Amino acid sequence: MKRRVYQILFPVILAVFLISSGFLVKTLYEYRKAEAEYAKIAGQTVKVLPGTSYNKSADNKSTNSKNTNSKNTESVDLERILVIDFDSLRQTNPDITGWLDIPGTSISYPVVQAQDNAFYLSHGVGRQKSGSGAVFMDYRNEAGLSDDNTILYGHNMHNGSMFGGLRKYRDSEYRESRPFVDYYVPGLRIRYAVYACYEEEAEAEKYSVKFGGESEKEAFISDAVEKSLYATGIVPDPASHTMMLSTCTGNGYTRRWVVQAVEQERLPLE
């Protein structure tokens, strides 16, 4: 009887194993393909001008809360400047609106914008089908960053690419060593300072780009500060421009991990 059950179950188990293995191989292939594409784009269009490097405590590669006290020291260049060939970038894809760069992290990507918030969930920066998607701006935003709040989305990839690195901001020391979010448009770098990091419900009203007045913006900021996993000491002025980086938590579809930043300076570039 046992032999009969084994003969029946073994092909099923084998099939499940082969399908799972095939899916894993396909996923890893897509990850590497996407990484290679972005590396190629950066190599052809971006030049990094080093600034002043600071020795900061950096996390080891684990993001497990049990390991957050295990630190390595590495040099973080907070003052680097990117020289970006936007003309070449837009020949690759006219949907490219800017370039997001978080010094000291692996997050440095062109930002695209479509007519909706669905297309670039499943398409790469070259508009090809891709499980990694692309970093994209909310379709409701003005590409010139004139809205009250600009929202950028990206997948929380298991290999840490795209917005996978945002989960490291759960650690306050990580944020202290990497406090800036830089956004580049032709001739300008806009620097933001991270002021709140928290989980949010995936509801439309939580993702506003414009507010009905100063009181609404103030309530939005206060809500973010209160929800933050730790205090940063920064409370933005309601009149300031904010940027919201959003990704999945990895625990279902109803929650999002959010890193909020406020504009600090605009640096003209030659």
C-alpha cells in the first residue's frame, strides 16, 4: 500500500520541484538581465564626480532585526555628484524624467513616468517586459517636481535591487549614515533629507500628490512623523516640497514600506 502511495505521489512531488526550480531559474535570470541593463545604461550615460567621503557605520548584508547591531565601517561619499547625459537617456526612453540617487546605497536609477501606475510595474526602463519593473514617478505628478509631494515607486526585489535597499532604513543608524536622497534633472540636483520611515496602508488617500491647503499638508507631515519607526529630528515646513519613496513590504499586498524625505537644497549643475 505504501509503495503504491509513493508511486502516485512521487511524480507529483517531482513535477512541483521541477516547476519551482524552473521558476527560480527564470527569476534569477530576469534579475541578472535587469541588473546588466541598468549597469549598461549607467556606464554609458552617468559619470560620478567624487566628493568628500565619511567613515560611517554600515550594516552587514543582513537586514534581519537580530543582526542590526552587527556593523562594519565603510566609506560613504555623501557629496558625490552625478553628471548625467539626459539627451542619451531619453533616446533610450522618452519616458525618463530624472535620475534618483541615494549616496551610500545601491539605489541609483533612471526614473520613468507613464500614463498610469501599472505599466512600469512589469516593464523595465527600456519598455521591455520585466519582472523587476522600473523606478517610476506617480502618473499624477508633474515631472518638474512642482507638486506638494512627489511619489516614486519601485519593486522590493529579493536581491536588494530596485527599491529592495529601502528596507535597510528600518535601522536608524543606517539612516543617519545615509540621510540624503538626490534627484537629478537636466542642469539641477535636488537634495532631500529623510525625515520619516514607516509602514503604510496601500490606500489611495495615503498617497496624495497635492493638498487642499497648508493644514492638509501639515496633517500629512505630522502623520508621517508619528508613524516613523524612529525620530529623525526633522519636521518639514508645510510649504516645503516632499518626496515619498514607496515599495512593497514583502508581507502581502495591503502594506507598503515608505521612506519620506523633504527638499533641502537645489544645486545648479553646469
